[in-house]
Amino acid sequence: MRMPWLPLALLALSPSLGRAQITWAPQPMSLSDSDDFANQQRLYELLRQAYFTDYEAARPSHRLQHVLSEELSDFYRKVPARPSLALAVAMGKYHFAWYQQDGKEMDVHSVREAAELLGLSIQFSQCDRPDLPSEVFFQRMCHARWPYAILLFSELGREFASRYLTEEAADTLERAVATFETMKRLPYYANGPWQSPYDVNFNEEFFPAAAHGPVWEKAQVPLAELLGSLPLEELRQLGEDPVFDALSFEHSRLEGQDSWPEGAWRAVEFKGKDWQTRACHFAPRTCSFLSTRPELGCPNAHAALVRLRPGGRLKPHFGAAPALQLHVPVLEALGARMSVGNRTLSFKLGEVLVLDGTFIRQEWHNGVRGEQLVLKVTICHPCEESQRPLYGALTCARPSGQRALASAAPAPAAAASVPFAAAALWAAGLPELARCSAISEQCPPDSQHGGPNPLSALNTWNYAMNNLRAALRHSAANVDPEVMTAIGQVQAGIQSFLGAPSLEQYAPITQLAEQIFEALRPWLQQQPPAALVLPRTRRSFAVPADGRSPGSLAFRLSNGVEMPAIGFGTWKLEGQACYEAVTAALRLGIRHIDTAEAYQNEAEIGRALREAQVPREEVFLATKATSVALGMAETQYLDAIFANQLQALQTDYLDVYMLHAAGVSGEKLQEVWRNMERLVDLGRVRALGVSNFGIEELEALWAFARVKPVYLQNIFKVYKQGEQILGKSPLSVLDWAQEHGMVMVGYSTINSWPHLLPPLEDPHVLQVASDVQRTPSQVLHRWALQHGVAVIPKASSVERIRENAALLDFELSESQMAQLDGLATLSESTEGEKRPSWREDVFGLGQPAPAVAASFVEAMRDQQCIRQPEEVKATHFTLGGGGHMIEHCQKACEAQADCGFLVFYEQTGFCHMFRSCQQQLPASDGAVLWARQ
């Protein structure tokens, strides 16, 4: 999942451990001794509130600036005793004390202190540690701290040089280079192309192969040519209109003391939520043109008319990524300049500049007369998936959102205790499976998955058989070939039935499966969990684990809409029970509610929302069009259905409106989608989505949609990770969605539907839950979140709602994620094929079973040979460390003439080899004593 870059002013993690009370402003402010990002956010918000107090177009002044500076100085003095304040004070000085209070020059003392403090914050957060895990590196936003430290030292050195303070300039620029070189030695940056501090930028984190430098060739961006021919008269008139200053206060993006002196640099934003701003009333042709351009169809895209007056400066900053900027001069002024990275540029009428604003960028006007006016258009990066068709041959790396981490050696493997035998017995003994020993009224020949029926039963038997295969494989037992043949016959029969159901086939399959388990049940009951070294699976999405509230974690949709990642589902909740459950969820801080036309509970949800008195803009409300999507109602009725849904929900807009399933297709689907797009155009819907779509259906929709879906709601559980019925694509639905800028929301994460396996009772899930001391429900929902999948658990009791929302105070290790990921292979694999093809084979189901050496026999269990005197040990006593397989141990013993016995510890993978074993001692860790024949 792409990790977006954000300005440090917008970053926040909730406090975790030590706290202290500091009285500031009207109320005491609670600060943390461990969470410096939480401190930074709190202080920034208070400083910003003070800075913009009474700041308005009619009176553009900062009357509390002097008090604000004193408070910053007071906080600065506290840092030696409270290093957790270093980041907060550093960024406070960057945002609110860059310039001297009574002049346009940099306040070098303040900026020097900010640079030193940011360096201290890097040490405090351990961002300078090469061994810091990648997910922690991003969670602590180390990849933003380092660039800002470099910016501060570099710009301070430049300022000293401009004042001819050569000694200070040399010392400070050396600090900038040293900081840069230290950063480059970290694994995250080691493979990057940057050679100097002014090479640092954020676009290359998303597209490392698209390194064009700070200035792009205009010919590479077709929109630049079109903007060059855009009529500019209405923009000139707007720049000269007295209303310009008032408009600059609408939809403002100011973060603090961004420019100096007051009013010398101003920007009028043309785009708010849409292109219907008051500014567009004064520039209708410009807005009309830009609103139709696909290059502005992503969250970071916007457009503004920027005015720079003589003596004005815009301070150095990084722009948001991924994006490019197109600068179109409207009025040219002598003395106006801009620097981007290591390039200094001037503006000329008729020449459009294409810039990478994620380099260090600043503007200034050293002339004495004439205003400069520039149309600044920020567009989607050409390498984004949705943009590539608009451009010619561009070298783009696959957008991962994170630079590939360099490493000198593979990370150490993680061990796991995997209960294959217990899971096999559990699945084969499920009561609902027993009802399907034969086709009957209790197990009707339903053609659909869900509940007790032959299809669901055979899927459950397949899971039991794969767990049995894994238990046999990892036990190192001598397995009768006839057993493996019988298991293969069952799995082959299952696949044949699922491909072409035949009622005559069913009974022989289930009877043979039951016979196998009846014969092996005593052996399975004695088997401990297998001790496995699991390979790493795909990188987990960084999710906080600091105990924050469920409504505070949000995923950003690709159109810029923020969606709380922990929501509340309402399927099968009706009447008063639905009203009470939604009310409880809102009281517990959940701010994402999901429903559908088919659920018939939208009126109860609307009543709960109204009576909870939560501001509408704080709630993310999602619902689905069911009847039209499935062809049960004609397309022309969508508007009426939608209006009824809004009325029932007591709202005038939806945050996301989705098709409930991939029902209608072809021209009918296009007609339905055009009607949904019109709802977006009218401002009644903020984003469009789909539910229960596979890759084939998504690609068909993507081919014609003008407004692309940004939201996908599919099944997402350990057995079915994105699809109810596994497709043939080598790419998972989740991967496809994320590559196309869609956020996935998972449903039925803890439910047995559409099959018989209840994941809350699965021994694999219970093992992980026991390891992390959380409930199975919390483990499964946390697993989904760490894949970047939002969750909408449903519950009717307050206790269960609270349990399902408590997902942000623990995390799953890579080994635990791999163990849960692997359950899909146990669910879907056949005897001859590991499935899904896109899921890592963490349990070795697709590998040939290791042959156990025939020259060894198992002598006894839970016993080990006495190791004294030394002569009883073989020449090579151990393989070194744990994590070995039994066949490796046996081969090592066979290779030694003096090895007659070995002890293999199944739970740890340790191996000890002996010449003789006349005496034994009790042993744990699954010890097995083998005798060589």
C-alpha cells in the first residue's frame, strides 16, 4: 500500500506512555514523554490557532505573534529535560518563526535552533538506527524527518552565505552535507540516486525510476502545451481586482508563517470540493478547462492564481507527492525568481514551466516594482496508473509508495507454532459438516455457497485434507503411501465435483474422507503444533498500535476523501436492534457506517445518526444500490431509489455510493454507472464504489468509467482473501485494487459465510490470539488492517462492538501475518496445485513431501540421550541453532560413521547426534529419539 507523504504539520500519532501537564493558553495541554508526534500535532494546532486569531481579509494581521514567539521560546527551554518536545518545537519554529517579526529576512537564530532540534528528534525517535524495522521507520515518519533536517541546515547555510558570513555558512553547509550522508547510509536511502542535499524529493519515493530532476521538459507533459495557449485576460483581471485578497482567504492552504511580509505572497484557489468556487466565478473559462482535464483527477491536484509583490518571499518547503506543478506566467515582473532543488528559474510570458515541487522549493521578488502573477496548476504524477495512457514512453517503477529497502543480508526468519493436526480434526469434526455426510434435507443440493450444502461441505473437507497433509509433512513420520493416495483421491474428487457437480459423486468422496480421519484420529490427537520457520509474505501496511480511538485511523481514497478504516457493518441488523447497535457504535467513536438498499435498515440508521447528534461531516456514510445493480429494477429508477435512500438516512449526500454486486453488464452497466456519475457531478455523492466485483468485472468497468470507482467492498477473510470463488488471475483482487488506486473494505472477516468454517474457532487463529493475548475477532480484523484493508465488523451488543473496535493497541508480527495469510492456501490448494497462485506457499503445500530416511526408526518420544560423558556425542554433535527439518538431521547423522542415534526437537528444530544412548532423560519441545538401523 502506498505510504503517502504528508507535511509534518499534518502528522499525528496519539500519546502512549508517559505524560505530563503543561499549562498553556486557556487550558492545560497534556504532552507525552514518549510520543513526540502527538506532541508536535498538539503544539502545532495551538500555535496555528493563535497565529490566525482574528486573521481575516479586512484585517490581515497576527496580533498574537509576539505572545506566540514567547511561548515557543519557553518550550525551547524545556527540551533538554523533555526531549520528546524536540520535534514539536522544531516544527513550531519552522511554521511560525521562520522570518523575523519586523523584517523579511530569515530569523537565523530560530532556524538554527529548529535544525538542531530536528536532529535531536531523529535521535529520540531512533530514526538514525540502521536496524530499525521498516514499518517502524514509516510509523515514526523518519522518511519525513530526515528531509526536513536537511532543508533546515541547507537553507540556513545559504542564508549565511547571502549575508557574507562565510565561516557560519561553511560550518552550516557542512552540517547539511553530514546530515545528508548519514541519511544515505540508512537502508531506506542506500539504493537511491541522490548525490547532494538538493537532490532530496518525495516523488522518487513513489516512482524511483522516473528521476527527471527538479525541472521537466515541457514536451513530456502535453497539458503544458495546452496551458501555454490558454487565454489569460480573465486571470489578469482577477489579479488586479480588489476582490483578489478576499478570495485568497477562501479554501486557503496556509499552514503558518509561509511567506513574508504579510500580503506579499497570496494565492487564490480555484478548486475547493469541486470547481464551483467563488474564484471560478471570476475565471470561468480557466475553471471550465481545468475541470475537464484528467490530469487533475487525483487528491493532490489543484490550481491557484499566485501573486508575488516586490519584496515578497515564499519560504522553502516540500510540496505534496506524488504530483507535478505547471507554472503559467500571467504577469511578468523583473526580479521575481524561484528555486527548485538546485535550479534557479525566472518567469517569461508564454513559457510554461514544468516542475517537481516535491524538491525544496521557494519564491522571492527582489525587484522594486511590478507584481508577478502566475497560474500554478498541480497535476497528478504522469507515472500514476490512471495517468499513464495520457503520456508517451515514460520510465516508471511500479508505484509502491515506499522506496525498496536495501539490506546487506536477508532478515532473520521468524518461527511459528502451527497447529495443523488440531485444525484438521476441528474442520473434519464440525457439526454442520456432519449434517452433510450425505445429501438430504439437512444438506440440500443448493447450487449456491453458504450454509450446509454439498459445495460448502466439500470446501470444508478440502481444508481438513490440506491440514492433514501439512501435519503429515511436518511430523517426519513414516507415512503409508496408501494414506497419501487416499488423500489425493479425496481432493481430486472434490475438484471434480466443484467443477461439474454430480450427486452420484458426493457420497463416495465424503465416505472416503471420513474413513481417512477415523483411521488417523488417534495419531492426530497426539501431534503437537509444528514448529516452522515461515518465509516472509508481502509487506504489512503500517497501522498504529498506540491505543488511539477507532475513529482516528483513516485511509484516504484516491479522490481525496478520508475514510475511517474501522467502521460498522449492519447486514442482518433490523429494526430497533439496528438503531441501538448503530447508536452504540457512534458513542464508542466509530465514524464509518455501512448499509445497503437490500438491508432494509437505512431508516433506523438515519434515526440513530440524527439522535446521536454527531456532526454529519464527521461520519463516513456508505450504502449500496442493490435492485438496479442486480437487474431487479430498471435503470431509470436509480434516481428515485437513491432519493429514497437519502431520505431514509436523513442526509443530503453520501460519502460513497456503490453497486452492490456485479449483476448487470454491457450497455446496461454503462447506463447505470453514468447515472451514478451524475450523482457525483451534482454533489450528492462524494465517491463511487463497487462491491462483490472480481478482477474481470473491475477491468470491464474501468474501461469506460469517467468517474473511476475508488472503493471496493469484498469478502476478506483468512480463507477467502478478496473473492468468494477463487478466480484464475495471477494477481489478487487486493493487489489489482491497490495498483489502481482503490481502497478495499473487507466484510465477513469473522463469519463462516459463505462456507462452513467459522474462523473464530479455527485452531490456527486461536494460536495467534493466544500469542498476542487478544480475542480471535480482534486478531482477524487487525490482520485485515495490516493488509491495508478497512474493516466493517457487525455486532449487536455493546461489548462486542467495543471488542471489535479495539484494534489499535497491538500488532501482529510478520510471522503471525504469514501464518494467517497461509490459511488461504490450506483452503484453496489441491493435491497437485498450490492455490491461490498469488499467495506465498508458507506451509510448503506445493513442494514435494520430504522423504524420511528409511535407515532410522523412532525409538521413543519426550526423551533425550544423556550427554555425559563427552564420548557419547557424535563427532558433529549439532547442526547449530534451531529451525531445521528432520530430514536434514537424519542426513547429517548418516554422513557420520560414528552417529548411531539422534534427538530431534519438533517444536524448535534443534538436532543432537550421539554415538550411543544407553541412558535417557525426560525432554520437552517435542523431543523424538531416533535410532539408526
